[in-house]
Amino acid sequence: MLKEFKADLHIHTCLSPCGDLKMSPKAIVEEAEKKGLDIIGVCDHNSAENIKVAIKVASGTKVNILAGMEVTSAEEAHLVALFDGPEQALELQDIVYANLLPGENDESIFGYQVVVNELDEVEDLNKRLLIGATTLTLDKSVEIIHSLGGLAIASHIDKESFSIIGQLGVIPEGLELDALEISPHMNREEAKTKFSQYSDYPLISSSDAHFLEDIGKKSTVFLLKEAKIGEIRKAFGNVEGRRILS
């Protein structure tokens, strides 16, 4: 039986240097429950170190966690990668870490990159320059995400900074994206008009939340059998009744 799932597929934790320190996995799951979200994507910048904790604290709740990451390509464009479980996200993390541009996070400029446990206790401070770019091109990033069984979604295409369109002016022909994401600053009808040349791509809305109050500010409602990547992939293709409702 198919049912509706309200999803916010792009949420940052306190591991992202631009994320508020209150954005612990525990607090995020609690806020997602309050907002009536069924699925959330945990997508920190170039890292997946808080995902296992997010899945653990969501156990027993109605919130389903998709393991994700927001990868910064060599073109300095953001891509949301989403997987069913932490194993694939951590495989992607290994590849991303091996291809991050050198440098150490300056906490006074970019903010802390906090790895926490299920009790909101600090386990580690990631010192990598997670806010920076990788040496992985967009094509290569999408190829890697797909090879690991994930979805590759162009982040916040309506933004001038760190979006594919903002960086390149266009979405390159042949780039095998699964969907395009718009930010809370634009609604679907505006996006359909402004980006009409990309109408072949499915369009989703996400919050890109860096603060608790922004979680669920924008979301996408799917008609699915269950909260799985394969089901969302079917919804993107309008396969077997799965689809995006709003």
C-alpha cells in the first residue's frame, strides 16, 4: 500500500561549520517529530560522521533517517548525496576525505565542526576544512554517488552561491542528476517558470536547515511504499504509482 511521506531531505548537523551548535542529531530528530516529518536527510558538508548517531536517536520514533552528505565539487557546486544506510555514506566520506583540498578548519572564521553522541556529548572536533571544495568534478561526484547506490541531487539551484547554476550558469548537458532542489526562498511554481529548460528533472523542496527552527521550513511530500532510496527513485520517475505529490 502506498502512503504519503513528508520529507525534508537536506538538514545539517553541528558537524557542518556553518551549522548552529544546537543542531545535534538528537535535537534534530525531536524537531522533525514536532514538524510532522516522516523522512529527513542528514547532509553535512563533505562529512558523514554524525549519521550513525542520527539513526540511533531516531530509532523508535516515526522519523526515518536517510544517510547523506552535501559534497562540494571541484567547481565549488553543492550536491546532496542520499543513501539508505550509513555504510554507503561513510564509503563516500572516505573518498571525499581523500579528495578534500588541503587545509585545517579555522574555528574562529568558519565555526566548530562537532561530532557528538546520542546524549549530545562532544566526541570529537573535526579539523578538516569541510567548508572547502574537493578535487572531484561534478561528473565524477555523481558517478561515485550512483556507484554506491545513492541519489545525486543538485543543491538549492535557485541560489547564486554554491549551486550548479550559480557556479556554471547552466546544468551541464548529460549530467546524470536524479533531481533538482530548490531552497525555502523559492516556491515550486516560481521554480518551474524560472528553470523551465530543466523540466525533465524532478523538482524537490528542502529546508537546507542550519538552525532548529528552519527544519521543515520547506519539504516535499512523496507517495511511497516505504522510506527507502529505491522508492524515492521510483517517485522521481513516476514509476508504479510512486510520485511527488507536492
